[in-house]
Amino acid sequence: MLEFMEVSKFYKKQQVAVKNISMKIKKGEFVFLVGKSGAGKTTLIKLLLKEINPTSGKIYYDGNDITKLKNRRVPELRRRIGVVFQDFRLLPKMTVYENIAFAMEIVGSSAKNIRREVPTVLSMVGLSSKANNYPDELAGGEKQRVAIARSVINKPQIIIADEPTGNLDPETSHEIMKIFTEINKRGTTLIMATHDRAIVDQMKKRVIELKKGSIIRDSEGGYYNGL
Amino acid sequence: MGFKKAKYILKQAFQGIWRNRMMSVASIGSVAAVLVILGLILLIVLNISNITLITKEKFDEIYVFLEEDLEEEVISHIGKEIRSLDGVFSVAYETKEYALEKMKEEWGEDADLLEGIDNNPLPNSYIIRLKSVDNAEEVIVKVENYTGVEEVRYYKDVIEKLVSTSDFMRTAGSVIIIILLLISIFIISNTIKLTVASRKTEIELMQYVGASNGFVRGPFMIEGLVLGLIGSFIAILIVLNTYDQAAVYINDKFSVMLSVYIVKPTVIVKDIVIIFITIGVGIGSLGSLVSIKKFLSI
């Protein structure tokens, strides 16, 4: 459902971000993007979200080349992709419930739908009791669970997570990965950029390793360091 | 767009105005200031044009004032002479009594002032209309030399001066107005920029979740629009009040003589309101559009 064809992105002064990337990701897959900072993981994510356009190459999503997508159609693309960030990006002035409802409101869901869906998702991430708390009152892992709930609330086909466990201790990270696994089991494609060796090694999923903007390894059931 | 969305956009817009109140006040002030200056220039240009128009109508004639106590024959002889000149279109004779009546009529309420005059100081006169302005010089030189002619008056210079002044004011006014408009668009766009910055996380999120561009832009557009609208209301109040008072002042100080030429305040109210609101809203929306384009990259 997702295919990169010889995608390259150069920033100014011929600085290479990614070079000649070709890869296919099937529906329902769980893929890790690994590599050092600056290897090109974030650039790939930005390309997929059409935050930036490639210098050359094509990116197909469900058969359509998104590099040719008009700007005003970008929101439609993004509604099919959920995003989770390392720094959670919750709105501090809204409660947990409101943060999640907000994502539904801005895509125009009805009040009735919102009242039905938000509690369901909250219980899936185990935060039903914190619905009325503000982000400041939550621990890091709880914040990330809110962010995950927000990313799935509009039922996207793909979830992209950029270093989702980067700010969390191992135990909490493990909890978060359980939730991602659960979401993936329900059919949602998951693409996760990470530095977290322990998690990658433990999950035994497909691993795509980037170095200096190129794919140097793409292995099923792989490990972080390629063993 | 649903009610909920509209409510969200409005709420965000007013929150933006309130959060950056200092800049909001500055924006409103700059819009108001620009519009006040624009209004004053507009009114000055309007009045000069009006004066030019009236003067043109009134003075596009050659006045031949005759000496006092001329014999009837002399007067009619002068008339015949003038009629026989090349380039003369029509000649009308105006007695001093008629001239006084006309003056009384023009002065309206202030005509009482003329009652005190015992002797009619106005002369008998011929009023010449020309076929073309080009003949003016020739006709004037000849008529001036007739015996019995006291003075020949032609206001060509005055008219030309008025026309060129009015043209100059229009051009200079337009340049000043354009510069001021650009400045206030810049100030508004900076205010909106602050709101955009203070809501950066929220906006990014909205974009990631797939909010439509209109939905993301909405609050900022409304914010700019409201700032422009408030600014234009203030400017309307200031300009109309000032003009009203200026008109009263001119009436009091210079009597009806001048106020005939002043465009009546009641005539301009509707136009000023329409022009100001349009420009105010325009500046506001343009200002926010500039900052949205620049900082939201959508």
C-alpha cells in the first residue's frame, strides 16, 4: 500500500537527506526505521506526510503518487495517517479527553461520535480514569498513551511514530510497545523510527536501517544491529 | 461548516486578539490612523474637486463690468460691439439690480447682511460666453478698450490653478495612502504572526491530524478581519465627527460664502462608512493572509 521509488531529497547546498530510497510497505506491517541521528529517518516520515517534497522519485500510497498531490488535498492524506511524536505534543490547556476529542473535532466528527469513540479509545490505552486530568498531571508514559489514543481516534490506515519511547524508561517503553502491538494486530500499519535497541531486538519485526540517507539493510524479523 | 467548527474558529480568533492585546491595540490603532489620514485626504480631494467643478461652472464666463451712470445708448452700443466679435457665443446683459437679487439668493439666510446697504455697489455688466476658450485672450483685449468698460474679469487662471491643484492632491494623496496601507498591512501581519507563534504546537497538530487548510487559517483570518473592522469603526467616528465640526466651524467663521463650496457632511456618511469598512477589512484579511502564507506554509 506504500511504496517509495528511488526517492531522493537534497536540502540546500547539495546536502543529502535521503538518497535513492526504494521500499515497499504492505498493509498491516510493522516496520522499524533505525539508524543514527541524521541518517534520514525523520526525512522519510516528513516525505510520507508530505511535509516536504522529494527532489526526485515517487511515493505511492494506495496507488496514488502523493508527490503530485495538490496542497489542498494534503489534509485528506493526513487523515489516513496517525502520528505519534517523541515529545507527545499534547495541548496543555485541554484535558486528556479534550485532547483526543480535539482531533475528532477538527476533522468534523459529530458530537455523538465523539462521545462514543473517545471513551473507547481511552479504555484501550488504559487511561479511562484520567480522562479529566490535564497533561501536566500525567507521567511520561501516560502522556504518550494519550498521544497514541489521539493518533488512532480517526481510524487511520497507517500510524507513524517518531521515537515514541525516546523520553521513556524501559519499563514504560515496554508498556507503550504493547499498545502499538495491539493496534497493529487490529490491522493498522505501523512505521516506527527509533533508537531503542532493546525494543527492536525484542519485537523481531521488519527492520529498515538507514545510513547517511541510504537504506543499508532491510530484514524481516531483524535486530537493531543487524545480527 | 458545522456550528461547532464555526464556534471553534471564532473562539480561537478572539482568544488570539486577547492574548496579544498590546499588538492587537497597535494593529487597530494603525488601521484607524491610516483610515483617518485616508479620510482626510479623501475629503480634501473631494472638496477641491467640488470647488473646481462649481467654479468652472460659475466662472467659465467673461464678466464685463460697466462704468457707473452710462447712457442707455452707450450700454447697448457696447453690447452690439461685443456681439460682433469673433468667437463670442452669447452675450447677456445683467443690470446691477438683478445682480444684487442674485447675490441675495445665493447668500440665503445671510442675505440680511445685504439689507444694510443703501446704494447698490454692484455694476451693470455683460456676461460673455465663448465658443471656445482659445478665443478668450483676443476678446478680452478688445473689450477692455471699449469706452464705458470699467473692468473685464475672466477666471481662467483661477480655474487652471484649481484643476492642477486638485490633480496634484489626488496623485500625492494616492501615493501617501498606498504607503500607509502597506505599513498597516505589515503591522497586522506581525500581530497575526505572534498569534501563530503562540499556537504553533496546536497548529502543527491540526495539520498532522488533517484539519483542512480553511479550518487552520480560519481563526487567523477572522482575527485580522476583526482587527481591521474595529479600526475602521474608530476611524469612521473620528473622521465623520471631525468633518462635521469643520463644516460647522467654516459656516460660523466664513459664513455661507465659503460653505456653499463645502460638501455637506450628510452626503458623505454612507460613502465613508462603505469605503472605510471595505478597506479596514481588506487590510486585516490581507495582513493575516501574508503571515499565514509565510508561517503556516499552506
